[in-house]
Amino acid sequence: MNIRTIRIGVVGLGTVGAALVESLQANAGIIRADVGAEVVIARIAEKDATRRKSIHAPGTVLSLDWRDLVADRDIDIVVELMGGTSAARDLVLASLRAGKHVITANKALLANHWTEVLTEAHKAGRAVGFEASVMAGVPVIHVLQSGLSGHRISAISGILNGTSNFILTRIGENGVDRRQALEEARQKGFCEADPSLDLEGFDAAQKLAILGSLVLGRWLPPQDVHREGIGNLEKEDLLEARNSFGYVLKPLAILKRRATGVEARVQPTFLDKRSPLAEVSREFNALLIESDAAGPITLIGKGAGGAPAASGVLADIVEIARRIRHADTGASVPRLPRPEHVHVLPYDQLESRFFLRFTVCDRPGVLSKIFRCLSSERISIANSEIRNTPDGATGLVYAATYRTHAKAVRKALKTIDVQPALVKRKTLMVPIQE
């Protein structure tokens, strides 16, 4: 069957957009063989003049306004790489209503407007590709949507933010300062424009919301995900945990089905250094999927950087172009989410072991009082270490609890941390994944 050239419109020439243009040009022959038709970038919309001039794209129409691209009837697929949520939402919805297929790497857009985007896609009978929105070039979306079709997935857990993982790796393995590690991540192009999106867990929470919405068949709003960042952790905490307890800190995202609801959280978590996820370092991401029939499946790959993200976008382009080639236009739309609300369990109900760091006053009886407060909430200590600080007036006490509830630990720490005769600052509390 003969078909005209499949024409792509790209909005945004940032790190990912520039890498995508380069990949499409470099792999033109491979794409043509895979699709059975020519796939070309026909239009690019970018407001930044410097970015427009830096792109070598012969035959491509460059413009300032994405509306020109949507109005072009010959454009088959719109690729949204502009970032943000407001204008990106307008672009995606307008493209679908204009009868175009859409690909986006925008996790914030999808996480917050999941139902709206999917509803519009179903109305239009057009595909939505978003492989690059989670774990960049690692095909986790394809695995969940197609590879594990018909499976009941009981849990997913892993590292969804390459920037935080890179920083924790540099601190924990190399002993560098957190500020230096952040600057290295920035120089390598791993950080969001606003680094707090990475460091405070917003980025990972949005990605977990997307994966959770796919797994549960219902929209999981990102604000319902319990979120903690890596800002309260210090180099000494990571080194002590590794050297004395055998733990490695990772920025984990976890979704689990429970009898009474869903556990959904993003937070730094200590793992046994022999754990497979503990070995996933630097900017690499990983996801462990637990299903009824296939058992545990682990996906690992680079989760940050322009080229990996462009790889995910390219995979969506090829898949949707194949469907256009064979007149199978709507099959890439995820099922519409069921209307019922996802009941996310309160964090206080989490049952786990916990790693604690007390900054204690150097006075007689301090430790016994702290341990009595813990004991009053039925919290037992499995092992502990005491370290002196240079000022000689304080000490650091590191402790790992036996399995208990987060509510009990929080209650005990609330009592301890308001007593200046016991501690000099708020106690660090980090779960330990078993």
C-alpha cells in the first residue's frame, strides 16, 4: 500500500527537541525501513531565535507560534517538547481536536491532566504517545501498556529521578559535597530548569502518578502521592549508613496495592547494599514491576539527559507512524480511567524499618531518655552507632529500628524533638526497604 510521507511537527527546541531532530536525521534510513514510509520533520515551532538558528533542518518550516503548526493540515503527528503545563495543555488539546496524533515528554502535563488528555484523544480517535515522560528512553510505558496486557500488577518500585540518584551516588560513593554534586548534575544536563523539582521529589511524584494511573486504570493525582526530597540528608548520614549498617540511599518511588487501598510514595529510602536497586547508580533509572503471571521484571536505563529522552520520543514516532501506515490510528490511546477515586493510604500507616539520626546533647542520661520515648511507642532498636562531633558539645546517634509503623515513630520523635535538653535539631527519619 502506497502512502504519502508522514509529516512531523515539533514544538520546542530545548535539550530534548534538538536531540530528537538529530536522531531523526541520523536514523532516517532505519525509520524508513521500520515504518515503510518516509518520516520527516515538516515544521518546527520555537520562540528562541538562537535555538532556531542552531538547528540544521533543510526543508523544514520554522515558526514562532505552535498554532501555525496545528493549522497545517499536512502535519500528521505533533511532538510537544515545550515544557510547562498551561501552553502545553492548549497545544496538545488543540492538536487532538485538529485530528493529529500527539507525542509528549511532559510528565507534569500528563500527571495533572491525565483524564482530560485521554478523553480528548478517545473523542478524536487519535493516538497519544508519552514513552519519554517516565524513565526517558527506557520503554516502561510500552511494557505496562502492551507487554503486560492482561496482567494484574501488584506493585511497582524503583528510581524515577536520575538527577537525585546521580547526586546521592556522588555523595554516598565518592563523599563529595551535595552542592558540588548538584552542580555536576547541572553541567551534565540532568537537572530540570528548577532543580527543586528533582531534589524535592516533585518530578518523581509526577512520574509515579503516570505509572500508577496506567497500573490502576484510574487517575492517580500527583498531589496524592506522599513526597519527600533529599534536602535533609547530609554526607555523613550516607557514609555512616553505608559503612556501619550496610545501607545505600536511593530516591525510591513506590506504588503497592493493599487490602484497604493503595500505597503511593516518593522518598529517600535505605536499601541493603546487596539489593539490585542499590547497584543502580548515577543518572540511571530502574523500575521493578511485580505482576501475577510474569513475576518480577526489572527495567534499567538512563533516566536523564536529552539523548535518552529523545530516544523515547523517537520510539513513539515510529510506533504511531506504523499505525498511520496501516490505517490503525487509535490503538495507542490508553484506556479511559475509571471514574472512582484512588484511595491512597495515609503515610502514617506505612509499616517498615526506619533509620534514625539523633543530634544529641552531651549530657548524662540523654540516650536513655530518648530510648525510653521510643520504647513508650513500642519501637525497638535493632542496632545503633554513636559518633562524636568536632565541637565536643553534641554527638550523633544513628539507629535502625525493627519493623514498626510510621505513625509510632513520628509520635515518638515529636516528643523527643521538642526537648532542647535532648536534641539540638530535628531528628532524621528514613525508611529502610526490606
